[in-house]
Amino acid sequence: MGAHRVTVFAAVPQIYGLLAKQACGIKGLILKYWFFRGVRVAVSGAAPLSPQTLNEFKAGFGVGIIEGYGLTETSPVATINPPAAPRAGSVGFPVEGVEVRVVGEDGTALPEGGEGEIQIRGHNIMKGYLKNDAATREAINPEGWFKSGDIGAIEEGYLYIRDRIKDMIIVKGLKVFSAQVEKVLMEHPDVQEAAVIGIPDDSGDEVIKGYVVLREGSKAEKSDILKFCKKNLDPYKRPRDIDILDELPKNALQKTLKRVLRQQELERKA
């Protein structure tokens, strides 16, 4: 990167987390004055970026990180934060030629700040799934809007991702966004990564369970994390239990595989 004067650096949040941990040491100085000396902006996608990682990376390397959003079906970028006016926690504005809206359960567009499914339309949308017309019709409505399966909201033109629809947890009839609980867990100074799932109980309701990976050298215990949740989350949003893991299950793109966590819980109960 240093030799080729790279100006834009793109990576997933896990890579930024690893780099941020190196920022204060000798390796960090080498990275800063060689690899990142020409970088003007860093771009993150594929998963939410924790505020702590963002701040540590910027403080260590002097480069701000802007977040974007998209899916394979959107080729893949749909929105990006403007470098001149990024908003932390947001994935920015639609890229040129692309429209983004948020719709309710009846499919109608919601007003400013309304939380619903994110839909995307534009030249970046795929033509369809190979040899699967039924899945294509399910994913793209007759007006050309692609149904993302993500829950979000638009505020002052900026798009905010709340959660995946399938990852939303229902606790005693109340909706809980797993991403919101994960964000709070990530604010604990000893937590490097976090994942949250809903586990069905005998009554047909769901209980929240969290999984965390601690920062290197941390000696935090489950009780410490649960106390932090009690202090920072409403009662119905608090995990009933937390497992401390060496690592979270991930795919090749470093996205956490919550289906693996759910399957493990089912096997435990069997």
C-alpha cells in the first residue's frame, strides 16, 4: 500500500478491529507511516462497525472510517456515507442512480424515522436468481424494488440499519433488535465482538442470549457483562444469559453465523 500510494482502503469491521489493536505499538507506527501514509479515507461494510473500533482506528492512524451498505443482489453497494459529512452509526446516502425506501408490513413507504424493511431500486439491482424465477419474484416486486430483508430507518436522508428481519427477537410481544443489544455489549470496554440471538422457550416466547469475545488480556466474567447490560438496557432487552467464547462462528466474509449459534442452542436443549 505504501509503495503504491493507495488512497482508499476498504475492509470489514473485524479487520479494522485487529488493526486498531496494533495502533499504539511498534507495528502501529509502521502501519501508520508506511501502509496508511497516503490513505485519505477508509471504508467499512458487511457488518456493523463498533464506535470503539472507529475511534481507536482514527486516533491511531489519523484516518476516518465511513460505512456503506449493500448486498450481493445490489452489486453490491447501495449506500455510502459522504466523506465530507459522515454520520457515525449511519450507512449514508444512496449512491448515484439508486433509490432507497423503508416500508411497513403492508408494503407502503414509511415517513421520516419510521422503522421497517429497507427496499432498494436502481441500475445496480440484479436481474434475478439463476434458474429460480419464483425466488426472483419474491425478492423483487413488480415496481422493481428489491426487498433487502433488513430493518432500517431514514433520518435526514441518512439510512440507519436496525437489524435483519429474521434476527429480530420478540420478547413478551415486544420487538427487540438484536443489533441494538449487540451495540450495547460492544460498548463494554472488555468486549471485542458480540452476537445476540432469541431462543424459543416452552411458552412460545423468546429469551435473549448473548455471546461475546473478550479483548486480549481481559479477565472480565459473565457476571460483569450481565451487570453492564442491567445498567444500560431496558429489562425486556437484557440477555438472560451470556457465553464468553474464544471466537464467533463466521463465514468467509467474516459475517457472524447466527444460524450456527441457534443450532448449537437447539442441540443443547435436545
